[in-house]
Amino acid sequence: MFDLNRLRALRAVATHGSVTGAAAALGYTPSAVSQQIAKLERETGSQLLDRQSGKVELTPAAWLLAEAADEVMTVLERTRSRMEEQRDQPTGRLVLAAFPTACRGFAAAALAGLAARHRALDCRLLEVDPNRAISHVVRGEADLAVVHDWHNTPLAVPSSLSVAELGVDIADVALPAGHALARREVLTPYDLQEERWIGQGSGAMCHEWLMRSFSGLGTEPDIAYQIEEYESQVSLLAAGLGVTMLPRLGRGTLPPTVRVIAMDPAPSRRLSVVWRSQADRRPAIHAALAELRRWWPRPEADESGRSTA
């Protein structure tokens, strides 16, 4: 009988292409992953990793085991779902992946509510960008994820995942209060095409959305400051260093040195929850979805653009 933790380590190496990547995904050190693989090699009597030329490649025997590990994990997940269904209560570990503003805006409160209602459920949170969150769910490293896609930047969701929509979040332009455009009631991409932007770096979904927002003008926004987290972007705004787009979800109170103005057309993103369809009967999934819906803010914006929900 093969040890499941060792199979999981090998499967992660196959998925991520390296011991370091597998360790990051599993929350282990690279040394711990290497030890698990070494034990599996002794257990099977086969070489599993080829470490020549400074690269790590899986041997044919390793690929055979990795495929078997996928099948085993699938069967175990279905069994867990059925056992929970028999008990008719959420139990075990539940890992939720969510992007930062969702964590701050409602996911933290939802997880707290979930833990209070279901004491036998071990709730965990993983903060990641939507594209990475999808990958975590597909690989079984997260049980479900809160994701988003912008009106002009759709998110690719694999057919193996189920999807439930939560709602829509609006974004506004944010700029220093002393900016020449700060007294305008509405702004368009045309008004902002010469500005220096504060935004996320290439590869992030919000970066792609910002780039596409200006594609109709035949120009690209000048992203002078690549800042991942919105709260850090606000700090740069307050210092008068550029302009940015701020979603209303999880925005919080802005300093008086920052002005928020509506955009025309209004940028919007759709928030959804995704999970593996094979776990669809698991009570913990449905309990988490219900709690996320319960805490989802149905925002009515005040005149500054902040959510009042």
C-alpha cells in the first residue's frame, strides 16, 4: 500500500514541474518534498525523479504513479462527499481560495460564520489571484474559490468545475484630490489616456482588464507603479504619484487626499464561486456557498463611490 502523502508529493511535482513549486503548493519545504519522494522510491523500488543537468524530470514509473494518484484522489474525494452526505453535516478540512478584496470584503466574515455554525469543519483561507485560484481548485489544493472576471476580460473556467454567481462589483477612478480632473463628475478612458497609472503587474487579471480598457483608443496605459494590493495603491495615490481604478468591494475608508470619480462606461467585474463538480454532493461545499452568499455585500454606493453595504 502506497503512502498517500508521498503520492500527493509526487503528484504535486508532476503538476508544478519542480520540487520547489510542489513545496510552495503543498505548504512544505523543498527538503520535505524530496524526503517524501525518496521514501516513495524506496517503497516502490523505482527511480522516480531524474535530477541530471540541474533539472528534475519524472521517470516513466513516476508518471504512472502520478496518474494513479489522480485516480486515487478523485475516488477519495467522492467517498468523503458521500460520507459527509450520510452524516448530513459539514466536517473535515475546507480550504477556500480568494483574491485580496474578496478576503477583506466578505470572505473573512463568511469563514467566521461557517466555523461558528459548523464546529466540526476546519476552515482555511488561501489568498491568491483568480487565475491561480482556479488552478488550486483543479489540483485539489483548495476546495472552492471566490473568483472574478471583468466585463472585458473573461475568466476561463474548466469544464470540471461547477460555478455559482455571487454578484457584480463596480470600479471607479481614484486620483489625488489636487489633480486637475478631481472636480469632474464622470471620467472616460479618453480623459485618462495621458495619465501615469498605479496598477497590478503583468499576469494579474486586473492588469489585463486595465490594458483592454484602453485598447479602443489605440494606446496603452502607462503603468508606472506596479503594485499588487489596493491598499498600497491608495498610499501612492495619497502621495500624488498617479491614478488608478479601485473596485468598491473591500475598499474601506479613503483618506481625504484621494478623490473617487465614476467611470463611463462603468467598469464591472462578476464574482463567482467555483468548486470541483465531483465534490458537488459534499455538505461542506454547500454550507460554504450559503455563507458566502449570506455575507456578499449588495452594494449601494454613496456619492464617494464607497460601498455602504
